[in-house]
Amino acid sequence: MIATEQSLTRATVARYAVGSLGTGGFATLPGLVLVYYLTDSLGVAAIVAGAVVTVAKVWDVIIDPVIGARSDRMLAEHGSRRPMMLIGAIALPVFFLLTFAVLPGTAAGPAAVWVLVAFVLTATAFSLFQVPYIALPAELASGYDQRTRLLTWRVVVLTFAILLFGAGGPALRSLGGGNTFAGYLLMALVAGVVIGAGMLVSAFVAPRGLPAGGLPPRESIFATLRSNYAAGVRVLRDSQPFRALLLTFLLQGLATGMMLAGANYVATWVLRSEDAVTFLFIALIAPALIVTPLWGVVARRIGKERGFVIASILFGVAALSMVALLWAPGVWVYAPVAVAGAAYAGMQSLPMAMLPDVISHDARRNGDGRAGTFGGMWTAGETTGMALGATVLSIVLAVSGYVSRSAAVADAAGQPGSAVAGIVLSFSLVPAVIIAVSLAPLARYRLRKGDIDGVV
């Protein structure tokens, strides 16, 4: 049952927003440290490390549409998406801890397999929460502006989570002192508990209603995969605004995922301080915390889609300016990072507020019952972008001659100049070009406020 504008209480907004403590934490911390953990603690070659992260994310892409359709069925059968979200919230901390629990002295091959299996299980648990979570705004709020309000506060918490985990994760890791195993294990334990807690609280915001009845018979897993992917293809075919928005978000996920995965490398090999990654995240997120509500104001005045274009251009220009790190590495980089952070807040809050509009527009044209499918396809697209970011980074590192190292000989290896240049370009020029490309599909997004609220 869709909530009226009056029923969107502060408690509902707060409980929904706190879920982004989990989604922001999981999107940030593995993207920041996982490839670096593999190459610089476990001695895994850069290209193999990228493959580990990519395979885990490909698994996400496979299962997200299936989970989305199952979420829709659960809503129809039980009147709520909540049970699936609870399972994900409880399971994720366990598997997240296992991901960073590779025993010291483990050879690179077995270590890579360990991380792959554990991270696939972690990603599965996350998807059980994330996919229905994304579908909830269309059920919690009605109207263009109410969804903007709901999603704006979600992104405020999301931005805080990125700061908390992006700066706090490496800080926790450093508490291990010279013991890399203890540092990563402490980080994974604390972060996993906080992520799971945020997800658990938010799961209870899922509305509970009466089962709809009239469900189709259960299918085999292969029939389910086929039918659910067919449903995903149908929503892509039926909704041109969704196609445009999803492709834009996927490309921007690729750009930001590449920068996220590269931040540790920039700190270590360009700024010459592993601890600098904490300051990079403070510079990125502190402005975003301030300006996120302002993007909501921009959306109300000029439209979400125009605000999204402005945020994207601002981010791309800031990223491009950091090419100068090739010739003049230094603390000046925190200034363009801060500009990118302010823009990133808009690049997150505005498309997330546009997605429920797309779902509502589709429901008006094609009927209710597909929100979970939209959520599954959206999560799959977002996951694909972030995964490809890590993949492209690992390819650049491998091609530019990056030297992997294990914790036992952490200080024994330097990096050739070509590898340092590859790190800088992966953090600046390449993401800027991808952001520029993302503006093409965004220009094809044509939904406006009148299309959503029925105002001519």
C-alpha cells in the first residue's frame, strides 16, 4: 500500500535513512580496501585481485534481478519485503569478517580463493537487503517532492557513512600497528557490526500489509532465472526513462568506483603516506555532508534532472584537475577532492530520488508489482559500474608495471614511475572522461515533475 504524503513521518524518514549506514558502508569500505588488501597484504597480482572483485560483482549482477523478483513475490505473498531484508542484515557481518580473515603466511593463490568465496557470500547477503531497500521509496512515499525529501535524507546518512567508513576503516586498520592481519580483522569486525546494525534497524521500516493472493506457481531455479531476467528485460524495454537513468548511473559508478579503489594507492605512492587516505575521505565527504540538503533545494527549483547534470559536470571538472598530480603531488589535491565531494552528493541524491519517479511512472502505465524488478536491475547496474571501476584500475596497474607485495615484505618493494603515473591517471583523467560520456544518456532522460504528479 502506497503511503500518503501525510503518512511520511519523521520516524519513517529516519528509519529509512539509517539503512544507508549499511549500504554506504558496504559500498565504500570493500571498494576502498579490498583490491589494496589483495595486492599489498596478500601478495596477489594486480590483475588477479581485479578478477576476484569482478567475479564477486558479476555474481551480484546475476542474482540481483532474481532477488528483486523474489522480493516482489514476497510482498504479494506475505504483505512485506521485511523478512528478506532481515536475513541479509544478520548474515552480512559474519561473511564480511571472514573476507578479511586470511591467515598470515597463506600463499597468494589460496588467499585469493578465500577472499573470493567469502566476498561472494557477503555480497549475496548485502543484495538480500539492498534490492528490496531500493524498492521501498515507491511504497513509503507518494509524490515527486515527498520522494525527494525521503531520498535526500537517505543520502545525508549515506554521505556520513562514506566518511565514517572511508576515513574510519583505514584508521581502525592502523590500530593493528605492524600486525596487518590484526588490523584488517579489527576493521572488518567493527565495520561489519555497524553495517549490519544499520541494515537491521532499517528493515523494520518496510510496510506490512495483507497478502495479495493469486500468485503464480513456484518455479525451478532455472525457470526462475529465466523468468526474472525476462522481467528485467521487460522493464528496460518498457521504460525509456529507466534505461537512460540506469546507464548514466552505471557509467558514473564506474568512474567513482575507479577513484574509490585507487584512493589507497594515491595515498601510498603519490602522497607517500598510507594514512593520507583518511584525509582524502575527510576532504571528500565533509563538504558533501554540508551541501547534500542543498541539492534537494536545487531539485525543487530547477528539477532533479538539471541538478544532476550540474553535479556531474562539476565532479568531472574536479577529477580532471587532479591530473596535475603527475607533476606536482601535494596537499593541494584536497581542494579539488572537496569540490568533487560536493558534486558527488548531488550525483547520489538526485538519481536516487529520480528512480522512484521512474517506478511510479511505469506503474501508472503498466500496473503495479514491478518495483522489486526495477530495484534489482538498478542494483545490478550500480554493482556492475563499481565492479568495472576496480577491474579497470587493476588493468591499468598491471599494464603500468605495479609491483604487488605481501605483508611480510611490505616495505621491500617500490613502484616504477610508470605505475605511479597509472595510479594518477586512474584517479583523474579516466574518471573525468567517463563522467563526460555519462552525460549523453542523461540528456535522454525526459521525465519532469508534471509527468510524475500529473500536472500539465
